[in-house]
Amino acid sequence: MTQKYYIITFGCQMNVSDSERIAAVLESIKYKPVQKIEPADLVVVNMCSVRQSAVDRVFGLNQKLVKLKNHNPQLTTILTGCVLKKDEKKLSRFFDYIINIKDIGKLPKILRNKNEGKKDYLRIKPAHVNKFSAIVPIMTGCNNFCAYCVVPYTRGKEVSRPAKDIICEIKNLIKRGYKEIWLMGQNVNSYGVQRETDAKQNAKLMRNKINFPKLLKMVNNIPGNFWIRFTSSHPKPSTRAKLSAGLVPYRNKVSGTGDFSWNELINIIAKGEKITPYLNLPVQAGDDKVLKRMNRPYTIKQYINIIKKVGKKIPDICLSTDIIVGFPGETKKQFQNSVKLFKEINYDMAYISEYSPRPKTMSAKMKDDISIEEKSERKRILNNILKETALGKNKRYVNKVVEVLPMEYKNGLLFGKSWHYKTVKFKGNKNLIGKFVKVKITNALPWILEGKIEYRI
């Protein structure tokens, strides 16, 4: 009898990518996917402990899982992803197995008592859900230890994938007709930085002088008609923290002080005909003192200087950021510096989060002294500024023809992303999904552009 699986993903795009690898492992042992949870013989929850809200959603599944177990006593449940030990302990009673995301290659052994799969989970060929847009992890882990973040505790230290594996995976995707490639890492700046224990791989990366801009250029040089996007980068100016931690960084010839120079990356983006003009550069706070408490090693002046360099070289760049409001000790005056920054930068998009303490992080030891109401108000203020700036940015596209990759069809309307990563909706046929089209923009709203199709490319 064929066993059926259902995967639930709570988290970022890296979790989404991990779920595709989980699916590939399960399908290698003849499990079949189902669209609803009820008929599943195996439920895998791939979660992220970065935010309490995600953890709460997993707890919210408890009743559902109990009911499913009562109906099907043979049901197996597995928890994986970025899971803190503290969360793992609390959630253990709800699941049959809890495994590290790096150990998903062991699923055949756990479920079927078969030989283990590949131990390096990033070398598992993913079962992509999307047939035209793919996430390609270039590294895993993080060494930054931002005061609010659990990623270094759940995913471990930074480890880069060999460039040849990345290029091979992307070439295969392009051959299969993929139109959009996302290069993914917790901190793409550090691509090429390896743990000392990875001596063989590290020596090869250093010998070939492959840092992130050079990897980006290599991907751009792959033949085919496709777009390249990446996330996320870090505004930090150097890797001295990595040196002090006993790590071996790649020293590029341009700056000699870090993983790459921003001038190097900006030039690659500007010249790359397949690299889209979209940059997510998380600022996290608009005040230097708050940034210091967050263990973010840069100043607002340094951050703005990067944005100015990008804008000078790539005038049509689409900018997004991540920011936290209500971090412990953030005064109203310090928050006003975040307001000032939003008004100065004029972001196209921002991911605004209200601070919540996470176990094991440095900020968990700080007093969470900002009320829920105040955090909500600060988020509302920034969101209103963003709404105004995003509308202003979007109005520039009215009466222009833009290239769009349709991704979804609803009630006679296509929804897709433009070259500049703007959401665009327009009337069209469902068969245009995953195919580049030209759309003339007729109206601009803060979060979406409306248009009419000109022609298919």
C-alpha cells in the first residue's frame, strides 16, 4: 500500500527550500504527496523558532494531530527545521520524531529501516513544488549572533556549498525551463567563509577566489533566459568578528577587509543582464545605540552610504529592508531615528516585526520593557510611511511597459512579479503562468501594480 505524506512549513524561504528536499527524500522511498492533511500517513512539520508566532502555530496544531492520530493510529508525525532545544522539549510530546534539518537524509532509515541517504542535506536534489521559480541555497548557518536571533543556535555555523554544486543545480533547472532563480543564504556576504574543519573545501574556495559577487557572476554567465535574485545580505563592513572567532575568511583583492566589498557586488549587479535590480538589506533599527545592543556591527551612516552607492550605480533599484520595533530599551527618541531613516531611504517594501524574546539569545536576558500596544503603534507608524513611499515609487511605472513573470491565476486575473520584484496583476490566460510577458501598467497602488497585457515574450 502506498504511503502518503503531507508537509507543513512555518518559516522563511530557507524553510520552504528545506521542505522541497524533505519531499525529495520521502519520494525516494515511494511516499506520495497529498494536498490535504487528513489522508496522510506521515505529517512532517518544518518549523522555525526565530519568531514566537511560528512556535505558537505549531502548538496550535496539537489538537489537529491528536484527532488525526485517533482516526489513524498508524499516522507518523515528525518535527524538523530551525528548532530550539527549549521549543523541542515542549513540543516533543506532540511528535513521534524530532530530527535536525541536516539529518533529513536519515528519513529512509527512520521510516523504512533502509540505508541512510546522503548526510549532506544540501546535496539532496529537491522536489520543487514550483515549476518555474526555484530557491537554491548557497550556504547554511550564521555566525553573526544578532542579539534577537536564534538562527546560529538552530542551524549552526556558516558553511558554504561548493560553487560547482550550485552551478550544476542551476544549469539543470534552466534546462527544465525555470525562469527565476533565488540564491538563498542567511548571510550571502559570507559565501566562501568556511569552518577550519572544512579544510579541503575551504582551500578550494580560497584557491578559486570565489566569494559571493564572483558566484553571482558565474550564475549570470549560465546560458538561458532567466532572472536571478538573492537574499539576504548584511550591511556589516568587515569580518573581524569572524577572525576573532577562529574562522578563515576569503579575503578579496578589492577591499582586503571582508567577505566582499560593496563596490564589487554593486558592479556585478549593475552589469549582470540577468541579475534583477532588487536588494533586500535588513537594517533592523534606525538608531546606532539600538544597533549596538542588537549586536549589529555597523552604524546608520555606514548603512546609508551603502544605499547611496547602490542608488548611484543602479538608479532604478528596488529596495526592501527588515526592521524590528520595540527592541528592549528602544526609547521613543531612538524609534524616531527609525522614522527618520524610513523617510530618508524611501523603501519600496519593508518587513516590519514587533520584537518578541527568543530563548538562548542575548536579548532574552534584557528586560522586554516596551508594551505590546507601543510596539503595535510603532509598527503602524512605519507602515504608514512605507505605504506612502511605496505608492510614490510605484507611480513611476504607470504608462510604462514592464516584463512580468506570472505566478498565480485567480478569477480571471494573473498575478506575477516584475523585473523589479513588483507585484503586478492583469487579465490573462492561465496558460501564461511561468512565461515572461510584457504588461503595460495602468494603475499604481502601494503594494501592487495593475496593468494590461501587451504581448508574450
